[in-house]
Amino acid sequence: MSPEGLSKPEYQVPQEMQNQVALTTLDRLYNWSRKNSVWPMMFGLACCAIEMIAAAASRYDLARFGMEVMRPSPRQSDVMLVSGTVTKKMIPQIVRLYNQMPEPKYVIAMGACATSGGPFKEGYNVVAGVDKFIPVDVYIPGCPPTPQALLHGLMTLQKKIEGQSLKEVSWYQKGPGEPIPVPVLGPDLIDMRKAAVIREKSQPVADPEKAAVAVDEAAQNGELPAKEG
Amino acid sequence: MKNFGKRFGVMSSLGVTMGHFFDTYIVDLVKGRKRYWTPEGIEARRQADTEGIFTIQYPEEQLPVPEEFRVLPFLVYDEGENGEKNLRCTACGICAKVCPPQCIWIYRATDPVTGKPSPHPAEFHIDMDICMNCGFCAEYCPFDAIKMDHDFELASYTRGESHLYGLDKLMKPVSYYESIRPVNASREAAARAEKARPKA
Amino acid sequence: MTEATLVNPLETLVEHFPSGWVKKDDRPGYSGFIVEREHLLDFARAMRDDFGFDYLSMVTASDYLAEGIFDVVYYAYKTIGGPALVFKVQVPREDAVVPSLVALYPGADFQERELWDLMGIRFEGHPDLRRILMWEGFEGHPLRKDWKEPFYEEDVKPFKSRWPEGKPIHADDRNPFNDNVQYPTGFDPERWVPEAETLLYSGLQQTAHNEEFKTDELIVNMGPQHPSTHGVFRMVVSLQGEKIVDLKPVMGYLHRNHEKIGERNTFLQNMPFTDRLDYTTSMSNNFAYALAVEKLMGLQVPERAEYIRVIMAELTRIMNHFFATGFLLNDLGVYFTASLYAIEERELILDIFEEVSGSRMMCNYFRFGGVVRDVSDEVLKKIHNLIYDRIPRKLDQFDAYLTNNEILRTRCEGVGVLTADQAIALSTAGPILRASGVPYDVRRADPYSIYDRLDFDVVTGIHGDIYDRYLVRVGEIKESIKIIKQLLRDIPGGPILAGKPAYQVRVPAGESYGRVEGPKGEMGFYIVSSGKPNPERYHVRAPTFINLTSLAPMSRGEKVADVVVILGAIDIVLGEVDR
């Protein structure tokens, strides 16, 4: 166990007692232990999942970061690596898994697809970024990011954890956190938080110009008597 | 050994894993300390005859990337004598045309005097969230102006505007390009010189 | 076998049927026969029983909006080898109903469901015609040419000016919801009742009701987030105790709309997208797509490029089979030891791919008429070291590690058995088909590239169980080593690309089907060109998607723990299953 990152550099520890004694703050101790045991959820979506497996395997070895304990259950995991294209059919499950994860929880969007839809953004079944539904802590660009890029992303997450303070973190605030409403599969994906907007924008057009076009079309189809002139 | 395997399959399996376990120590003892933390050591660990510990201790050690490695595109500029940055890009738009996910946006500059379009990009941006790192833009650029970068350490806390790379983030000097892709750069320079010669 | 199979039947095929049933497809660039819809079943039965076309490889359709018709296209082969029998049914778009071939060729099951889902072609007589990739309740049939996605910009790429009046326009700006969604007019999300998947659950087979011994049937959902499912795949299993009564796969959780995007792309732009189909074997996906387009263009690939292509394809096979065998052990519960060993070899092969193509997984290495860049002698030396030294040694180690392991054998022998007849009828391909004792390998049955000049054996199994599939994979690694040794010995110098590199290729109008024997089975691309820069139709024959048809027949009667291994032995990759 190395006290690196644990001791607060302001406090001087005598030479002979280094590696045995660390002077630190509670925040630092808390974050130091958390950041060295971030357990990812065993959860692969697409191409990037293969690189995630490669990062966990012997060449890159996630265990060096205390992250080798991949848990298939959300209840025991700290970080969700969204590794691949998030589709509309899959997003209800992802939101549900995220809701089931205990605090503190983190999300890493690995690769272009998870970040914004990536090369498949224009696809009709693709969610344009997992952050439309769940909060993302770290984005890793690349298609797919190499295992080393993924490790860099995980280290970026560790830095973020280091910077958190017990006083401010959301999971020690009063009251339970609100779960994210699970999206519904309708004629297209329905984000229930936006239900009002969807209803409003799907109303039949009241715009007179567009209405006129609709009338013309109807007239052409013989549904209405044609306009004069 | 073969017959032994047939009779005692599980024992034979355990033998293999034991072999792997002891290999890690034996190889370290034989090869010595230079196996780790040195470029030669990293190179040796990716050869066909490597045994024992296979791990590259990123971030302290880093697996070198080959010359053709591609992450995100960048725009090459030549450094002028007075420090001006002359982009090679002529805003011809081939990269935007060939880009499979269509993540390149180019806006051609107009000459302030004549008002005609001039061969420079006024604005150029690439949506790094869409880019699929295929390398087509670099492959088909006739002016060697857009190239693929090697830098993969790009993780960030935000996206959106910060992942929409504009000219300021995309421009990199030709010396950088020559440092990451020496072979390609010298080949292209030779080809350009060849092309320019008959006219001179 | 009747007399008709012995003479070349395709020449005189039309005469075998009453006039008006079948006619030759004489559109320029097209081949095969057009069958009248009413006689499709009779025609297909005759083809299967009298003519020996026992293997229905691919079913797809293309939408000809201008003519107002759908072409439903069938590619059938003989498992003894030989060229394809292509037959089509033309139906008007308003009345898109075709008789289902599931009764004759059970392997058409999922493919017909896919066509119903994406094209809206109804297959009459299909036992379970539900949507397969999208969910029930989704609005529209997306692969129809007049259906537009929410982020629709233009019909084809490259998109035109995207910077009018000094302001760039992104896809999000065009959509009224600023998101990748669209709803029918007057839609009210609060009144929407989501589909409860009753059809899915009621379609499961029930055991006969037993009066004396009362048991409850248990329905278990495995997936889409389950460590055993190799990604986002879901199995609905009905259980009687530990025994599986019925199983229904549910997919589409990674449906990334390859085909819709592919029809908007130019021909070249599809190349990097093929990498992402089966993302562990991008080189052989590239290969199949390049073959399909080259067939249309009539391109001759230079000799050196052919050699490089086959070397890369065979390295991919070695890598994939290592990976598959490693993860088979994962499915057995041997967490990670075997797969860690396998990934080590895979990493070394990936190093080579990275060096030649620039990316570990998404190689994007093939071009029409060759490959993108030459392979240096240094890389050939590395391949040489791997092939002559490392891989055989590690394969022996794997052999000692696994082949006679009692635990592996008891878990795998006699589990998930598929007989040869079943395997052919279910249109399985690759190691699954060969493990059942059918020596069908596209490299031999319908040679492409330079495979006809190479010396290798088609590895087959006997029992058609999981253990045989494992043995076939190990055997295929050995054969691939043999192939690469020949190639390294003979590789000639010369150009690596026919013609100059061009980002716009001219592809004459017509249809073509290019297929290779990928590591997971027959990987094919069906392409229709109308002479424009973009394909009119771009269909992927994904081997594991069709191999999954055999999952339910293999699993019935097995224990629930075995279904994980059975799925693992199919070696699915969701990028390809769902596309």
C-alpha cells in the first residue's frame, strides 16, 4: 500500500516515518480509498465492450487500479461503463440499471456512440448520447477508444473522485435522491420528463401556410373539392 | 505427456496454469530488471516469443503506437518565416464529402477584396463525438492537409461545445506531423517535390 | 436425388414448370428467376426436393419505390457446393404479402421476421410473425424507401451545404424535439399504453398439463443485461424445474440501423461501417463487402493484394476462434483464466492489424480493387514469427489445457446437439454447421479470391454437440496456420490496388451478392446498385443472426445452465446479430 495521494503534501512527515504514517484529512482518506476500489459494472453494449474486456485482460490489467472486480449486478458496482451504442430499445434497461446502482455512482461514456450516438447518430434506433438520460461523469472520445485511452478515462474519473468533498456530495444530503423516470417505448422513444413538450409539438399543425399545403394535398387526392384559382 | 493428458485431463489443465504462474517468476529472473520500464523491455514484451508477465504498466509505461495509428483528425499548417501559420487546407471539401458519418463542416473564406471565394477555410469544424476514426479524410486529401492524430488521451468531463473542434483546436504544425508520422511525411514531401519540379 | 440435379438445372429450369410460373430475371445486371407469388411454395419445394438446393442461405428484399414493387430475394445453395440459385418474388408495395417459406426452410424464420419488421412485408403462414429488431408499437417500417428517420438530412450522402448563411447546421437543429425522435401527429404520450409482450410470452410452448404431478412452469428472462449473453441479448426461457421447455430469443438491443445508413452512404463510406458489424472480425467483413462491390464493378484484384487479403482474413479467423474458445470457458463458469490466455494471443494479432491498418479493431483496410496500404517486410516477419512459432505452441498449450479436461467434456459432450439435417434446414453456417458433419465451407464450396489454389482441409465434427464445435474451432486454427504458411511462402510483389485510389467509385447498375467464409459462418453482402454513387439496397447476411435460429431447437430439453454454453458455442456478436 502506497500512501501516495493519501498524505496531504502540506504536512511534513519525518523521513524515518514515511510509508508508515500519513497525515491527511478525512476527505482525502475517504476519496483515496474510494478511488482505488472503483468497481465497474459488467455491462457491455457494443464494440467498445471488447476493448473494455481487453483493458481488463492481462495486457492492460485493470486490477492495477483496483477495478478488476466487475460485477454483473448494479447493486455492487460503483461505475457504469457505457461501452457502446445506446439504442432506444436498450435505454429503458440502462436507466433502470442506473437507478438500481447505490450511491456514490459514476457513469463513463466510452466512445463516440455512448457520448452522442457517434457514427450511428443518424440511425432511427439510436439514442443521441446516453447523457440525455443519465448524468455522465467522464467522456472518452474515440471509436473505439483503445484500452490505454480507457485507462486514461478511468484515471480522469479517479481525479474527479479525488476532488469531491464529504460536505458537498449528493449522497450525504438530506432525503433520498430522485430516480430517473424510465423512458417508455412508444411509436418512438418517449422521455416521460418531456411528455408535455412532445404532446404540444405533435399537435396537428395550426400554421396556416402548412394547413394550406395539407388542404392542397387533400384536394389532389380527391378528398376535398379543389380550391378555385 | 499426451497419454497423461487423456487420463488426467484436469491435472493437465492445472499443469498449464501452474506453468503460467511459474513462468512469470522464471522469466523475470532470467531477463532481469530491464524487462520493465524501458522501451526495449516494452518492445520485447510484444514479440512472438514473450512469456511471463504480459502487462504494460500504463500510465508509467506506454505501449508505443504504430505510425498508421489513427485517432482523431487534425489540420496541418506550414510555419512561415515570420511565424505565420499557413494552412495547407484549400477548403476543397473532399474530406467532408468522403466522411462516412459526415462529421466535417467547412465554410470557405471569401476574399475581402474581390468578394470571390478564396482557397482557404474560414471555419472548419469536426464533431469529435461523431467521428469514427476511419481515416478516409486523411487518405483522400489531395493536399496532405488533414491527417490523423496519435493522441488518444482525450477523456474529458464535458462534451458539447468542447467536443466540437474548431480551427483553433484542429491546427497543428507540420513539425508535429513529421514527429508522429516520419515515414509518411517524408514520402509525401518527396511526392510533392516531384510534382513541383517540371513546372520550375 | 433425381435426374434433374445431375444436369445443370439452371439452364432449363423455366421449362420444368408450367408456363407463367417462373421467368428469367432479365433486367440488366440481375440474375436468377422471378417466381409468381402463388407458386412460390411449389417452386421452392421442387427446388429443395428435386433439384437439391437444400440450403437457403439468405432471404432479403429490396424496395423499388419508383416501380412500386418489393423484390423478395432468396439465395439457395446446395450443401455439396456450387453456384447459387437466386429466385425472387415481386409484390406490389400496397399488397406486400408473400407466402412464408418457414415450413420448407426453417432457417428463413428470423429473416422473414426481419423483413416484416423493417420492410413491412407480411409472410403468410409464418408461425410467429412479430417484430424482431424494433419493438412492437414502433411507428413504420424503417427500411422502406419513403420512411424517413428523425435525423433525416438528405436521401444520400454527401450532404450538400451544411453551412448556409454562416451558421453550421447540425442534425439536432433540424429536429423539432432537438433529439432523435419523431411522433405521429396528435400523439399524446400520457395516453400511450406500452406493449406488454403478451405475444412473446404466449408464444412459448407449454408442457402438457399433468394431473398427477402438479408443477409450475417458470418463465425466466435472461438478459439483456446478463453476463452470459455476450452483449445485449435476451432469452425468454420457460422452465420446468431445471429443464428448458421452450426458449425465445429477443434481439434488437443493439440494432444500429446499418442497412438504412448503408443506403444513404456512398459505396466507399460503407467500408468502415462494415468493421462495426462483427466487431471482432472486421477484416473478413471488409472482405465480403469488397467482393460484393468488386463483382458489380468487374474489378480484378492484383495478386499481392489477394495474398494480403487472405492473410488478414485467416489471422482474423485465428483470433476469433481463440477468443471464442476462451469465452466458451467463461460460459462454463471458469472465470477468465482461459479467456485471459486467449486474449494474450489476440493482442499480438491485433498489434499486427494496428500496424497495417491503424486501428486495433476497426481496420477499414480493404478497398475496392485491393487494400489500402502495403504490408511491410517487417510486419510479414512478425506474422511469420507468430505463425511458425507462437500460435502453434500456444495452441498446443490450449490443447493440453482444455481438450481432455474432464469438466469441459462432461459439460459439453452431448449438449446442444444439432443433427446434420437440422443444421442444414436451419441455415446455420460456419463451425456450427461443420460440427454437425456437413463439410460446407464457402472457401471450398464456392471459392473466392485465391482459395482455390490453397491447400487446406475443411474441418468437420461428427456429433454436432458443443464439444465438436470446440474441436472444429481448434482444427480451423490449425488449418488457418497452414494457409498462412503457404501464403507467406508465395507472396509476390507488385501493386496492391487496381487503379488509382478514388473516393467516388462508379458501380454499374445491377445486383450482386458477395460472400466469404467468415470465422462465424457465411458472411455476405447483398447489394443493389442503380448506377448512382450510393447503393440502392445494402443488406448484410449476418451469420450469427441466422445461426441463432438454431438456439431454440438446440436448447429444448437441456438444463438451464447449459443454455449459456449453447449460446456461447454459437459465438454470437451482437453487432452483427442486430446490425
